[in-house]
Amino acid sequence: MDADYVSKLERGVHRWPGKHYRRALLTVLGASTDFDLGFYSTRGKAATVVDDPSEVAQGSDDVKRQAFLRALAATVAGMAVGDPVAEAVGRAAGGDTPSRVGATEVQQIDHAISLFGEWQDLYGGGVCKDAIAGQVNWATGLLNASVTEKVKLDLYRSVGFLVDVAGWGAFDAGYHETARQYFKLALFCAEQANDWGLRANVLSDMSRQAIYLGRPDDGLSLIELAQVRQDRQTPTVRAMLSTVRARTLAKVERGEECYGAVLTAEDQFGDQNPSEDPPWITYFNAADLAGDAGHALLDVALTGKHIDDARHHLRRSVDSYSATQARARAFSLAKLAILELNVGDAGQGIAYGEQALEAEAPLKSRRAQDDLTDVRKALGKHGNLAGAAELRSRLTRALKST
């Protein structure tokens, strides 16, 4: 049994290896049943819905997909009535779909991805959460339609990307359980599309959420899972994943490894060929590279190391973000204010804090609010500095109004 065959078992390409292989794997891995290893006979026709939607029921691919969707719907059944994820998954599982889907519907989904991605970049995830939920509801409903094999892969890829964008918006707005359900569904779609790149992107978003929620060890596990088989990823994708890994390493207090991951990301980005990149990674440009690197190095800088590196990357990102990347620019301004107020030039920190307040005022983003809260906290150390008290008062009023 060579590495290629093991990889196919892990990815679900082969679901039912020979009897002796199964027996050997049960022994080596200490499992009790074939199902514990994710193995099942593809000859079966009856589907069994399982309690854990990460498990897969027996039956044909269509039956397995429907079983998964029903199981996933069950996991969100306890959420509030009208929850967009529950509605979307329930619709797909219930068969409320058109009879056929073609390239036109896939193009419509791709258009929605672009529209909502730009909307979130400008105004934050909270501003369009209801609208994107409606699109997810419609797009997910296409999954059980009759399609050609080529359209099927494109459909799952596009639906997965749309759901990931919805998850990112929910995360940004502070709806974390909804975001988790979106990410779970996006990951399933990526697996169905056999798209390693999209799978990696969803896992990286899940890692970012874990970091934000104070679970850096989980975040590190998720990003390292995303980095499996990097030979399948373009340099741009590898660079993005390396910056996320840098952020997790900083949070688990492995500062020098964080710095090394930033350098690795910059080397990988230097090898990029945009013509080879998948469409979902087009958002990650030089400004994003600098911003993510600066965010990662901020945690290291607050311990007194690599302060100039953190400052350099954050300043470069602020200067490089386009007008359509208002949210990302606001984040970097706030991080610069936090950096300077804690370990740099406090006067400059106040100036950055004023810019961050102005930039983040139009945003409906819980992460933006948290950044401003951290700026206000850092200002408490400089009560006698000109402008500090006034800015702290303005931040207090702004945060109360959100």
C-alpha cells in the first residue's frame, strides 16, 4: 500500500478497500469497525443518516449527498426559526430544486460571489448578511438538480465559494455559530468538487475564526490541515496559508517561527503567476500579504520583538490597499495605533487611532469594534498625552452607538 493509495483513502476516492487491507488498517489504527475509518461499500443502495454530519452514509453519491445535507440540517435545527443556514440546507435536502442546472446558473453564483465580496470589503459583513443568506438559499437549492459531470464540479465549487463568503461575513459581523455552519457546508462543497484549493481556503477561514475566538491551538491544527499537499496549490495560495499560519504561531507564543512563516509567505508570493491562480484567491494581493503579515507580527511586537517589522508591514498595507478594501485598511490602521500606543510613538498612535475611528465608523463589523476597543484600552496608558483623553471619549461614544 503506497502513499498514493493511502492519499486516495484519506480523500475518499476509494471508499471500500479489500478485506485484508481493511483488517490491517483496523489493527494499525485501533478502530473497531470499518465505518469508524470512514469505509463503506458503494454497492449498498439504502442510505443511513448519521448523527454527525462529518460522517458519510452508505449509498450512491446522490443518496450520500442528500443524507449529508439532511444530517447537516439536523445540526442547525435548534437554531432560531428563519436561520439562513438551516433554510438553505433544508431546501437542498428537501428536493426543492429546478430540474436542470447549467453553466448559466453557475455564472450567476459567481456574479453573486463578486458582488457580496466587494460589498463586505467596503462596509463589513453585517451590512449584507440577509441578502447573502437569500443567495445561499437559492444556490444551495441547485445542488440536487440534474447536471452534467463538468457542471456538477463547477456548481459545487461555486456554491462552496459563495457559502464561504457568507461564512466570512457572518464571522466578521460576530455571528459565530452561523459562520461555523456556513464553513462546514462550504467545506463539504469543496470536497464534492474535489477542489483542494477551495478546501484549503475554507480551512484557513476556520483557522482565522478559531484565532479570533481565543482558540489558537485549534487554529494551528486547522491551518496545518489546510496546508496538506501544498504541491497542489499555487504560490499565491501557499503564501496566504503561510500568513495565516504565522498568525496562529504568534498566538501560541512561537514568535520566531511566526517571523519565519512571514518570510516564507513573502518568498512564496514572489513566485506567483496570477494566470495560474484559482478565482477565489484573487483577493489576496500584495496589500493583503503585508496586512496579514503585520497582523501576525503585531502579537510578537507587543512582546518587544520585531517591532520595526510589524510597523513596516502594517504601514505598507495601509498605503497599498485600494479604495474597495476599506475594511482591511481600517483594520491595519487600528493595528498600527495599538502597536504605537503600546511599544512605539504614542503620539503617532493617537494619530493612527483617529484615522482608524474615521475609517471604521461606516463599517458593520464586530471585528472593527473590537479593534477600536483595543485602541481605547491602549489609550488608557497615556492619559496625560495631548489628544489621548479626547480620542478615548470619542471612541467610547462610537462604541456605545454600535
